[in-house]
Amino acid sequence: MSLLKRDAQGPHPAIRSPQNFVAGAFLIVAAAFVVWMLSGLPQGTLRTMGPAMVPRWTAIGIGIGGAVLVVLSFVKEGEALERWQLRGPIFVLASLVIFAAMIRSVGFLVAAPLSMLVAGFGSREVRPVELAIFTVVMTVFCAVVFRGLLNQPLPMLILPALSIQF
Amino acid sequence: MDFLQNLAHGMGVAMSPINVLLCFAGCMLGTLIGVLPGIGPIATIAILLPLTFGLDPTAALIMLAGIYYGAQYGGSTASILLNIPGESSAVVTALDGHEMARQGRAGIALGISAIGSFVAGTIATVVIAALASPLASLALVFGPAEYFALMLTGLAFAVLLARGSVFKAIIMILIGVLLSTVGPDLTTGQLRLTFGAVWLADGIEIALLGMGLFGIAEVFRSLEHGEARQVKQTQIGRLLPGPDELRAAAKPILRGTLLGSILGILPGNGAVLAPYASYTLEKKLSRTPGRFGRGAIEGVAGPESANNAGAQTSFIPLLTLGIPPNAVMALMVGAMTIHGIVPGPQIMTKMPDLFWGLIASMWMGNLMLLVINLPMVGLWVKLLNVPYRLMFVGIVIFCCIGVYSINSEPADILIMAALAVFGYALSKFNFEPAPLTLGFVLGRMMEENLRQALMISRGSFLTFVERPIAAFFIVLAIVMLVVGILPSIRRGRDEVFVD
């Protein structure tokens, strides 16, 4: 019935649920990749299970699930792909990478404000001056609370040239 | 009345000045992070977990319990004032709670939710104390086959509870199980799926999963809409409800507590269901169901009590069987393991101080919230007034500090980043992350128990049918899956939100 209706409105696309199609295809590829990664490991027998048994069969299960989603995407009407807003993720991810790269090499007092400055631009409503003040305040606040009061192992400032490390 | 004595002993442990202080600090910090929009208890605990590493085990768990209740309360505050629930169970609170806030009764909504939570917490504490011993002795007759079957039931239950497609929930669970197998095989020590990287050799920390999937991914989602939300000059008004309001809320609180206590005990995160169940029940029982959704105090009191009671009794499967029923409890396991404690029936007998101290501190955490935290609500409101364009920067840096503090391993931050992208993708394809976390939480334990069970049965799957308790759980799991697929029940579940 629904098929007829659609035809009346014009040619209908072969893939009726793009969302399920892409998700399913991704799951199939990911599952295949996992199975390939496990290829060097013994599966063992049911009586003495090897390290690859559970992950391999779980991956196969996921692959089958992906295949079902792909098949369903041709049969059942579903949602279209949603738009990805890249601005937020890109800036936030960059800030995470900065923090990871700098926390050990130069310390929190440099890594934190820098990564916060970058992250802040992930919002379309960013106001640079306000952001700069916020990062300074937050850096001091976190340093006092996490290192000072709570005694967390955060390296604060590392400057080998001046042999500063605390 | 043995357990009352034990409880009194626990009070003695929990009431030491240092433990009281830690519990308070935990409550404060938990609220501080938990009140941030989009940050639920899972992400909050994950961020704050490292703070407890330096403490002795009992103190650490007491502080964690404080963090947990603080996070819950912070979540309720955010959903009442901003209508931004940090987790699915706070969605229900937002329905009537936010409506009350818009009518200028925000204070009452916050007050009744704290009072309800305290009553629920008190009763649930007694329930835990009473049920702990019998359940722990039951656990002693459980072999690997029974454990495996029980956990399977838990997963089936999670599928039943998942919103959206049942099929997608099953896939999510499988992905969770697969992620849990990353790292060393527990029997042979061989590394699996690590890409040869040293920093994956220990597997993925549940805290990273919590912060990535529930913390940063939520930031990505929120950044899409920009500055939509604001605390619109909300008048908090008085905090303490009047006698009429108390009378209206009393029965919903008790009924919610009962519902929450029962659902929380079930493996597979039954606690999530508690607020929904309570809301539906109150609406059905009400003589004026039309008021629900328009600021009915019963719609806040019942679900909040149910939520808290469930949150508390979900400690039962963890402490008696060693099975974490949800991601929050899995984080507790993480904290325990760091201190060399293996959760399970033996804790109660071997470490009575820790066991009863923890249970008593749950009650204390609730009291803290009511007496100290509630009056500070003005402070949390100020915090919520910080515009999101700055707030998310704070969330990001908190997550960075939290992750780095776990292992002092910068690569962990990159794993979290990858999980965040994955979490964002899940929401774009309408997958729910909650079943994934449960699969992840139970995956390793299931693998170990399956392996042992099959070793004992010499590779025969019949062991799961021949052993009556195991067979019972397997049948239960199948029934739940079937029920989950039946459309009529799914429709009924979604009805709560209609009109």
C-alpha cells in the first residue's frame, strides 16, 4: 500500500531509510575489521575457550545486526540522515588533543588555558575577551582546587630550561 | 533485628569527623558538577572518581556515596530550573518540576524533591541493611552458570527498558560487550584488539566511557543549538513546602519509595524505570490527572523519591552478588578495585566496617543534601546562570582533569575523545548509549563466568538448562525479550509522555 502511495508521488528511492543503511553498513565494516584483527588469536573450544572466542562471536553478531539494518533500510521507511554540526566537535577535539599533548611536557598552567581557549571557539556565540578572562579564572580555580586542596597528581608547570618542575 | 545492630555499627564508622567531612565534600562537589546541564551522575562520578584514590577504602567509598547523591540532586536541580535533564530518569522530574519553577514555585519543587529523596533514602537504607545478609547467602550457592544466566537476564531487562528500537538496543549491548573485551584475556593474558598500543593494554576504563559517551558527546549535541536555554530570572521562592503541600506529597513519596526500592534491586538497571513507573502510578491514582504536566507537586515528589530509592537499592546487587546493575555501580566497582576490594558476598563478612559504614553513609549523604545542600540552592542557581558558551569550556576541562588523574596517562584523553565522537555519532543514528554501557559493564564478568561454566560442564550448553536457578534466569531473559518486542507494551510505556 505504502509502496503505491509513494509511486503516485513520483519515483521512490531504493534506500528508504538512509539512517539505517549507513549505520548498518558501518557496523558490517567495523565487525569485519574486528574479526580480521582477531585473526591471529586462538578461539579455543567450548570446553576451554580461547581469547578470541567471545570477541569474535560478538563481532559476528554485530555484523549480522548491521546486515539486518541494511536489509531493513530497503524495506522499511525510516529517517533521513541527520546533519552533523562540525564546528563544536572540531574545536573541542582540538582542545583535547592540545591538553593531552601538553600536560606532561609543559604542565597544567599552560595546557589548561590554551586548550580552553581553543574549545571556547566551538560555540558560535564565542566572545574572545570574556573567554580569555574565563580561562584564566578557571585555570587558577582548578589549580587551587585539584592540586592544592585535593592533591591530584597534576603537573603544574614544567620548564626544563629554567629547571622548573612542580 | 540483627541488621539494626549492624546498621548502628555502620553509623559509628560513618560518623567519624573525617568521614562526615568527606561525605559533605563529596555532596558539594557532586552537586557542583552534577548541576551542569547535560552532565548526569555517570559523567559526574567519572570526573570526580580520581579524588578518592588517595583515601583509605572506607573513606573513599563514603566520599563516593556523597558524590553520587550530590550528583543526583544536582541533576534534579538542573532539570527543575532549566528543563535540561542530565539523565533519562530526570526527564520525569522536569515534566512537573520545571512547570512549578515557571509558576514561581521552584523552591518548593526543589524542597519537596530533597525531602522526598531523604525519606526514600532513609527507608531504602533500612531495606538494604535488611536484605543484604539473606541475599549474600543466596549468592553463595550461585555458580558460574547461575551468574552468567543472571547477567543475561540483566541485559535482557536493559533491552526491555531501552527507548527506541529493541533491535538497536541489542546491537548496542553487543558493542558494549565487544568494547569490554579490549585488553588482556583474563585467563591467558593474551592482548586483544589493542592495535599493539601500550595504553590500550589494560583495556578501556569505564570512567573514560562515562565521560566520553555521556560528558563530551553531550557537549557536542548541546553546541548545535547554541544559547537556547536560560534560567529566566527564576524566582526560587520559599524552599519549605507548607502543610497542604506536604500532605499532598506524603503518599506519593511513600509509594515512590516502595516502587523504587523494588525496581532498584533488579539487575539490569531497573532503577531507571522507577521514576516513570511512579509518575504513571500517581497520574492514574490522582483524582485530577489533568494537573499533571502543569506543575503537580505529586509529579515531582513521587518520581524523585522513586529515583532516589532505586539509586540506593541498586547497591544491593553490587554488594551482595558483585554484579554492578548499571554504569554508576560499575564506577563504584572501579573505585573498589583500585583499593583492592572485590565486590561480592564476601565483603560483608570480611570487611564489616566498610560494608556497614558505606550503607550508613548513604543515609548520611541524604541528610547532608537536605540540611546543608538545599539551603545553598542560590549558589547552584548562580552557577546555572553562567552562559553555555563558557560552561561547556568548564565541562571540557573538568573531563580532561578527571581523565588525566585516573592513570596520569595523556593517551586516555584521546580515547575519551574518540568515544565522544562515537557517542555523537550514536545520537545521529538514533542509537541509545545506555545499553552499551551495561554491556560493557557486564561483558568481562559474563565472559569469565561463561568460560568457567563451560569448563565445568565440559563444553555443554545444557548446563544452563539443567541447573534450575540458571534455567529460571534464562527463561526470564527470553520472556523479557519477547515482551520487549511486543508492540502493545512498548506503546503503553511511551504513553507517560502523552498530553
